[in-house]
Amino acid sequence: MAPGSTSGTSRLVIFSAQGATARELNSGPILACQLRANGDVHLVTGGGAPRFLTVTAGAVTDVPLLVGALPGGGVRKAAFYADGHAYLATYRSAAPPATVKCTPIGTCSALRPVGLLESSIEDVVIDASGQPLTLRADGMFDGGPPQLTLKRWIR
């Protein structure tokens, strides 16, 4: 799939002691991937129609995220907590970027605005202690260099 594309087919190859398994995924760009202790794989896709996929030995569960919550926007970045929840960075037209936490079954917390309307979330990470971090860029559209802010959230 081409970088930045919002739809298409991705091929996921899982290697294990039993050999390799390939699956075709009809989704947007893959933003984050997590291999679970039980061998399942969690994926979050981005763009205007974000999805949470769980790939098991026998099936792919595909759940839409944030339905109707991102008019004119989508998901830019994602990271996983150790418990399998996803931490997403969103963009929205006419609203500041926001972060949100989602479960594998598609339940999401309320959007948490981050920065000003002209801000941009450049990355999200979960640190070793399990706390989410957001790297935000401000001043992207005023002609000067962006000001980067790293923020640690307490969940």
C-alpha cells in the first residue's frame, strides 16, 4: 500500500513455529501493530475510516473506530498499551487535534483535545511505565519553525 493512502489491500505475514501464515487485509494504512502473548496480532489502521483489527490463527476481526466522531478528519498515529488498548492521535477539520483510547471491540473514550486548531500531533508513544506521551507541533502555519511539545498524560 502506498504511504498516505486511505484504502487498499495490505498483506500481513505472521511467522511462527508452525510456519508462515499470510492474510490479505482490506483496510487503510497500518499505523500500529502489536503481537499479543497468545499469538494474536492487533492492528490499527488510519485515515478517515480507522479500524481495529485482531488477527487470530483462524480469523480476522475488523471493528470500526470513532464512527461519526471525526468529520473531515481521521487518525494519524497510533500506539498500543500492554493491555491491548490503542492510543490514537486524530486530526479534525475546524477543531484541534485530539487523542483517544480505544478497546479491541471498538469502544473509545471521549476525544481529548491537544493543542490549538493549528497544532499537529506528530507522534504518540506509550512509555515503559504505561503512560501515554504525545509529541505536538505548534506554529506549523505561521511561517516560522514549529515548536515541539512532549506531553505525558496521566491515565
